[in-house]
Amino acid sequence: MNTTTRADAGPGTLADRFEAAFGAAPDGVWAAPGRVNLIGEHTDYNEGFVLPFAIDKRAATAVRLRDDSTVRVLSTAGDQGLAEADTADLSPGAVTGWAKYPLGVVWALQQRGIEVPGFDLLLDSDVPLGAGLSSSHAIECAVVTALNELTGSGLGPEEMVTLTQHAENAFVGAPTGIMDQSASLRGASGHAVFLDCRDQSVELVPFRAQEAGLVLLVIDTKVAHSHADGGYASRRASCELGAQVLGVTALRDVAAADLEEARGLLDPLTFRRVRHVVTENDRVLQTVATLRSQGPAHIGRLLDASHASMRDDFEISCPELDLAVDAARRHGAIGARMTGGGFGGSAIALTAGRDERRVRGAVVRAFAEAGFTAPDIFTVTPAAGAGRLP
């Protein structure tokens, strides 16, 4: 670790700060957004359906290729110093800290037979860390977008999705699916991304809450979570066991009508995990249909049911998430649910604009009364996916 290089030297844009830190202008700046999952949790790795959208918070990377095999990565956060590695020496588990995300992308590109030269990279991100808004995937998607262009690899969005998933699974060690990358790489302003995780087909579904007089609040509980921990992996293992016992390729192939038969074949814990995935897939399809036919003001009951399923059947909520959801509902939210992988992170609350202030205040008071750390509450809107910045 070398802490002599500084990202905060000099004013101006990210390109200016890159030049101040590395002594030369970058080849360009690329950015990728975080995401909020409107509905469809833990269905992605079960080859099911999800409905996320890219948000107006993003990770931006200024990158300059080098003429050697050295990679130097630095963050404007300024508290971790400069990390260096050689592209020939990358291996799973060998890198710690945030540098494992860009270096994991390099490793995954190499696994595809793509030669990646050394480069310097400066990261600036306003996606909250540990909040369940996919801050790590935003970094990976910004980096793969940059390196895809700079190396002339010609990868399409679907290929970049699977490549970053491979980096996350095999290099970082987090057994995540393809939802986060798909939202970040394939998102569009004013739309949610209706993704079929079996074949990666995408339909953009209008989600214009503001036009309907609504806001989508994100309530960051400040309870940090990690996809690499045992809770996420154990849920995935339960789903795989359920599919094996039921004789299907993935839980996507189990219908709601099959659940009573499944109850008799599975142990109680595995059954509850399976029931969440099966009913959550149905809720995604119902949400898409409702958005198209009636608009966002009519999806509240589906958001509420999703949270109950994650709390009771999948057991990935926590007291802070439950309190955020309950307080928001009691004080006017149309619907609310935790979002993301669980065990902390954020909840979302769909709220009429006229009730936003009341809902915010109620959640803050409820956290104070419970002795919890004050939450961070902000609105998000659907944004465009990853790309090169002007």
C-alpha cells in the first residue's frame, strides 16, 4: 500500500483530480449507477424474475491505460491510499478492500481470454456503502464499461453482465446473481428493468412515480451488510436443495399451485425458503402488469407482501428494516419493503409527495425512540445505465 498518491489534490472534475493524482490526463471517465430493486428479491439466482432500476447515484471511474502490466487504483474517499497490483499476479482471494472489485473485473476479462494492459484508475462514488444499493456492482460495471471500450473487446451488455457476475462470484467470493449488474448496465431513465434471469431478456417498464405524484424514499438503516457472509450463501444453498428435492432445474420452475405438494417433500425451513422465491416471482409479474395497466400508485400491497415474505419465510430482515417499513406504512406510505440482499441495508417506501415529510419524520422518530442509529433518507429516480461521460 502506498499512500503518497492523493486523490484530493487539485480542484475540478474527476478528470482534473486524476491528472493531479497521477500526473497525466485520463483516457476518459466512465460511470455506472447503483440500483434499487423495486421487487423481486433472491429470485435472480433461482432463474426467476426481478424488477430493479438504475438510480441517480453512481460510481465514476477515470482511467488511463499504461504501457506495462501495473494496475494502480485510488479512491477519492482518500482513506485507503493507493493499491497496486500486476495483471499477471491476480488470483481469487488475494486482494482485499475495495480494490478487489476493479481487479476482479480485470481477472474475469483475462479468464475470457481478453488481454488487459496495466492502467491507472481513480474512483469517485456517491452510492452509499453497505446500504443494499449495489455500490460494489456499480464499481464493477463502471470498470468493465471502461475496459471494454479501451481494449476494444466489443462485449455486449449481456456479456458484461455475466463477466461481472463471474468476478463477483469467483474473485470477490460473493454468490450473487445477475440482477444488480443488469440494472446498472441496462437501465434507462424513467423505467424499471424487468429482467428474466433465465435468459437475460429485458423489457423496460415505465416507472414514473413523480408524474403520478409519488416519491420513492430509500431508508438507509445504517446496518451494514455483506453479500460474502454466510447468511446469503446459506439462503442460496437452501434454494438449491429445494430445487434438487423437487426435481426442477431451478425454483423458477415451481408454480404457486405446486407449493402444497412441495410442503410434504421439504423440511419446514427449506419449504419456507422455497415459498418465498415462488411467491416473489408471482409478485414481480403482478407488479409489472399493474404498472402497465394502472400505474405505480397501485403496487403498494405487492411491496408490503414482499416484505412480509422476506421477513417471515426467507428471514433476511432485521429489527431496523422492520421498523422502517412499519413506521413508513403507519404514517402514509402506499407500500414499503426492504430492498437488496438483506441482513441490513435499506428499505424503500412508495409515498405520495404530499406525505413525504410526514413519513420521513415518523421513521426518524421511530429510530430515535428505539435507540437505533439515525437513518439516512433520500429519494431516488430511475436513471440511465452505465456509459462514458462527456
